[in-house]
Amino acid sequence: MLRERIRKGKRSVEAGPRHPPVPKAVDIDSSNSQQTEVPPPKLKAEGGSAIEKLASLRKQAETWEPALSLSSLRDTMVFATGNPEAELMLVGEAPGYEEERRGQPFVGKAGQKLDQILMAMGFSRDSVYISNICKFRPALRNQTTNNRKPTPLEMQACLPFVRAEIEIVRPKCIVALGGTAAEGLLNYENQPVGRMREQWHEFEGIPLRVTYHPSYLLHNDSAVTEKRKVWEDMLSVMEFLEMPISQKQRAFFAEK
């Protein structure tokens, strides 16, 4: 069955650091209020298979001028990872310290939390497709392990890649992890996740669900109600994908 084949995972998109992170001077305020709009970029995904096309995108992303020209972004590109034929695609906001260091999305503490969520759903990391709306880590002055969310301009610079990835992978549904990713994909401004979740949206003709970023759960780890909200969003995704759901799964984090 397709679902079983997807869960086991096919060949994953290769993910790994191309070179060590290079500190980048930040001479523009992180709001990017003085920067001009990025001109419409042109991408061409070359190759016959999905893996080849995604590899072509990765190569272009490494030298993507619309992003590299922004002094508010660091230089190390972090591409996507996972199954190029996945039913489920998850999109976060941007790489953080660990992601930049290791060259893969969601490999820090938030990534570990995401892995737990996927496992509870019946997925492995290799069976889904994981990406970020911004392919470069947003920079800060005197930056070490601290991070910030990407600005609209920074997301705009990388959005063509997300669109191209979706066109290649053609997932059955997309999950936007956090308000920043949702705003970038859906073109919303200052919308809280609580207002965007519990309903289906659409991006590039594909159903999209919004939920809280895994890091939100790390900061609210003792709040069972917050975990339940995320799990209810995942149950909706599982139902949409027609996955079997046990009574035990349905009861996760439910009030007793």
C-alpha cells in the first residue's frame, strides 16, 4: 500500500553540512526595514527523478543571491531532508544554531520533539519531508546560540524554493510548524497560531494545517493542554491521510 511504503520511507534527500558556519557581520537592523524588495528569482529544477530535481534545487540554494545579498542572513544554507515522495510535508521557520552546525533542519531540541510527534503518529523522520521557509539562519549581532525568527523579506527570498519543493514532492498535505511558517506560506500578518489552527488552509492547491512549533512545547512542557492542542492538529492530519488511529492514540494528552 502507498501509505505503508511512504511510512517505511524511500531514499531520503541527502542532508549534510557543506562547510562550517561562517560568522557574518550584521550591518542592517534585523527588521530589514531599509532593504528593497527581492526581484522575482528564476529557478530550474533539473533532472528526471524527484531526488535529482531536489538535488538541483539544493545546488542553486547554496549560491542563491536574493538570500545571500541580505546581510541579515548568515551564509550557510540548510536545505530540506526526507522522503521526496512523502505524503506529509512539514515546514518550519528557519535553521537555528544546531541546524546550521549540522546542515539539517530540525536536529536540535525542537527537532527531537518533532521526532517524538512523528513517531506517535506512526511516521519516521525519513518517511516525511521536512523543510524550512527560510533556508539560512537569521543573523544577530554577537550571535552564538541565540536565534530569531526570519523577517517577511528573508522568507520572501527563500519562498521560491519551498514552492519548488512542494511542486516536486507533491505531498497530500502540508503542516506549517508555528506562526512564522504559516504567515510566510499563507501571506497572513500577525495572526496567532490559535486563530489559524483547527481549520484547513490551502497552499499551491494542497491542504495545509497550522499547528504550534515544537519549540513552543519545549517552553510549555508541563502544559498538557498545549500538547493536546498540537496532538489534535496531528490527529486531523492523520484522519485526512486516512491513517489508522487507535483509541490509545486518540486519548493522548486528553483530560482525565
